[in-house]
Amino acid sequence: MLLAIFANHTTVSSHRRIFIGELIGNAILIFFSLLLACVLKFVPDEWLLGLLGIFPILIGIKGLVVKESETEKIKSSDTHLIRDVVVLTLTTCGADNLAIYIPLFANMNFFYLPAVLIMFLLLLSLVSLMALKITAIAAVSQILNRYEGLFQLIIYSILGLYILLEAGTISHLLALF
């Protein structure tokens, strides 16, 4: 998503607005994930929360099967760029991020929350900077666009499996047989 947005907006002020919009959109997603995770903390068995790890795997499979053109969703006007990036982040990344963040936060000790949030901010900044730099390399951009679904499947599947393993869900389910 960021690659396409940066490719359509080349000024420094546009890049700043894209970054701000990305931060706001992700902050909204993290806030709602934390709310839902707090509710899910009342689920008595941790392995049940681990079942939420299935959702990132399903999102990865969907990304491989369903092709959406993200560049069609991006407006070339800078007038409402922050708002457009926030809306785009919520609509294109919302389900994906919620599927990842909710099980992550639900299985996490909230003592570590400040460190995790700082890490999110640093990683989001790094990813945004990398996306900006990568848009200058046409060959890399073409490969990423061509194999986007496969990359998404691999990343989300690994994350989903990690959630399932970390919560003890897989070992609990295997013990049932």
C-alpha cells in the first residue's frame, strides 16, 4: 500500500502527510485492538485465545487468492492526503492488523505494552521510510507487486502459527487426540 501511495506523491510535504496519515490510521487500529484484547483477557484458558492465531493465516490465504488493486484506491490529489491515507489504512489494513494485534495483545502481559507500542512506532517509521526508498527502484517494486499475495501468505501464516504455538493451542489440540 505504501509503495503505491509514495509512487503517486513525490513532494516532501506529501510524504510527511502520508506518514502522519499512516500513524493515525495505525493508532486507531491499535487502540481498538487493545480494547478487544482487554475484553478477551477474561477468557479463562490461554489456549482458547491462541485460536485467534487462525485469523492471520486466513488473511494470508485470502491475500494470495483475492487480488485487490490498491493503486486504484489512491487519490492523486494532495488536498486531503492525511484523511485519505487514514481511511486507506483502516480499509485495506484494518482486518489484517486487527487479526494480528488482537491475539498478540490478548496473549501479552500488559507490563510490556509501552515497549511494544514504542517498537510499533519505530517499525512503522522504518517501514514507511523503506517504502519511500523502494519506490525509486522500479525492479523491486515490480517484484513486490507481482508476488504480493505470496509474501502476505508467508508472513501472516508464520505469525498465525507463532500465536498458536505461543498460547499452547497446538499442543492442547494435539493432546485431545
